[in-house]
Amino acid sequence: MTKLFIGSDVSKGYSDFIILNENQESVVDNFQLDDTFTGHSALSKQIAGLFKEYNDLELFVGFESTGGYENNWLKLCADLSEEYNIKLTRLNPIGVHYQQKADLKKITTDRESARGIAEYMILHRNKIRFNEKNDFEDLRKHWQFLKLLKKQFNQLRNQLEKCVYLAQPQLMTYFKDKTPDWVYAVLFKYPTARKLARAAQQSLAKIPYVSTKKAIKLIQQARTSIASLNSQSGELLIRELVSQILSTKKAIKNQEQIIMNSIDSPEIEILKSFIGISDTTAYGLMLEIGRIQRFSSAKSLASFFGLHPVYKQSGDGIYCMRMSKHGRAEGRALLFNVAMSAITRNPWIKTLYQEYLQNGKAKLSAIGIIMHKISRIIYGMLKNKNNYDPLIDKKNRDKNLEIIINHESNSTRRFQPHDQDAPISARQNRKRKKQGVSQNVRDIPYGITSPAQNTILKHPESKCN
């Protein structure tokens, strides 16, 4: 069967293409098409011509992820795949980037990028997922819009808080946590302390959730207010801010409802069973993860969110051990919020967090470990379709610890034991001595011997620090 590879580097409004064979030779040299009907027609004609020329053709088409600019081209090729033998994929730019670095390419152009995408598919097609369905592509747009609305809401609320501090400082007590709607109604009708001090009790009490007793209290506080903002422009600004806040708040509820009504999945209830995952967070995680079958293991899911550890091991030590953050930033932010909530509300996660702190971990490092732990718990819940059960995680944790304890010390030295006469450094000598002392108890993975890093021995998941 003939295999050809189309690499496409997408830009805003156009895309560069190249077609290579399995030997990375050009079948069709670089060409550029606009993201228009004419450009799409030209690409369709080119693909149809390839299938006429090669009767047994298997065509691989790859687009680098560019934040959505590739979606129109993807849809075109997906439609063509119903008629032709096309394998379609959206590639992670990081993999293509490092492949080009490995080829020692110093200059990057759109033409070279298109070739790099095609070459990446040729070299790594066994690791690439082709024709993968994305059930939540449209909903992700709603999720992005929802995040934008929440950001705007916080900005507007902070601006209003500054104005209220000057116009009605006695109401600042209601801005400590979630501000009730009746406060916004009061501010819209009586934006300054002078206006509120002159208000009639009966008129103020008509506002929902403002009782007569509360109205009397608000008027009395306004009469003794130390407010410094009483101008007409200040009143207009406060009213406009309140109006924008209420409008944004309504839009947020509408977007949340759209997402909730559009995702009818039992996985949502499974996610919500974890103490620390709210309704909105569960939908956000579902949109990020998609189908759990995409991931072959819990490590794959952790890597997808950029939670996996990266470090440099050279000679005597390990350096720069940290979280990679090479993954979905949106999902990682959700897991951070989940971890912060779980540390407070989830007894099992709280216990683990305290253990990490007691063993010398910094707070942010411990939170990173908890995020990694939660990602693995989520993977197990979704993969096995089980609600959250801390006992399952405890059993898995004990099992992993037992594997580490029973693992043969220094398995890489199975062909030769340590030679005491080897010209090793002082640090390596101390490490070997410590390994010899601890061998009867447990092995020290990765040669880590510092007190803080030895937490890995007790908690294998702490490698994600």
C-alpha cells in the first residue's frame, strides 16, 4: 500500500502544505492556499488527484494545533475522509518543535514547518492518534467564554469595591465574600451614602431581601458614614458598574447552563463524587479530558496536564526536579483549585498533604504532589467507572510502596557489584555507603539521599515535585 503524508503549517487566513512519501521525499513541493472556498476547493482537488494516481493510497494528513485556526482545514479533510482513505490528526507543536531541533534545523519558515510536520508523522506515526473524535470541541468555546466572563466579573467587582469604599464605606462588610444581589440593588438605587441617608424606609424595604429592620439599619449607618465620594459622576459610575456586574453574572449562569445541558455523561457524577470537585469544575475537567480512552495510563493523563516531573540526572546527583507544566494549562488550573479545596475538605487528601509538609516539602511542592495524586485518582475513577473511594487509593499506595521495598537495589548494577576501588567522587562514595546501610530496609530510588527528597521512599507519588 502506498503511504503519503501531507504536512500543513496553518497561519491566520492561509496554510502552507507539502506532500512527502515514506522516504521523506517530496511528491508535491510546497504550496500555499488561503482559508477560503477557493483554497479549500484546491486542496480537495489535490487530494482527489492523489487517489486517482495511486489506487492503493493511504493518506496521512497532519495539522499543527494553532489555537483553532486549523479547524476549518480539519473539517474539510474530515469530510473528505468519508470518501477517501484519509488518516487525520491534530499535532502537538512541542513534539514537532523538538523533532526539528533534533534535525539541527536552524531556520524556521512556514515551508520548513510544513515539511517538519510531515516528517514527524512519518517518523512517529505509530505513536500518533489518527481520526480521533472530539465530542466537546464546540463546548470548549463556551468554556473559554465562561472563563472570560468570570475574569471580567472579578475585574468589575474589584472596581466597584474601590468605588464603594469611597461612596458607601459602611457597606464594605458585604464585599468580604460573595456579595448578595440585594446589595447591588441598593447601590444601583442609592449609589452614595448621601442618597441612602435620605431614603424612605418603605421604599428601601421594597428591595427583595431587605427587611424593614435592615432598611432602618442601612439608613442609620449611611447618616454617620465617612464617605468622600458624593458627586454625580461617581453615582453614574457606580450605577454603570452595578449594571455591568449583574449583566455579566447573568451571562455566566447562562453559559454554565448551556454547558451542563449539553454534556449528558455519567462521568460527570463520578467526578463530582470526589470531595473537592464542584459541579462547574467537573464539567470543566470533562471538557479537558474528553474520552478517558484517549489515555493509556494515569501517567499519560498527568503528562497531558503537565503534572509529570522533569529533572536532570548526571553523574552524582539529580538537578532541577520540578513540575514540567508542558501540558494543558486550563486543566492544570482546574486541578490546582481542586487540590486547594481537597486539602481543606477531603480527609484523605488533607492527611497526605500534612505528611508531605512534615517530611520537609514546601507548601507549593506539596500542592503539586497532591495535584498529581488527584489526576491519578480521577483516571482510576473514570477508567473503572467507580465513584471516589479513598480506600482504593490507600491500597494502591501501599502496593506501590511494597514494590519499591522489594525492588532489587541498584538493578542497573546486576552485572557488576559496586567496586570499592573505583575512582568515584566523594559524593558517589557517600551515596553508595548509604545505599549499603539502607539495603536491608528499603531501596533508594534514583540515588536521592537528602532528607527532604527521601519522602519519595514513603510516598512514591512525590516524584512529581
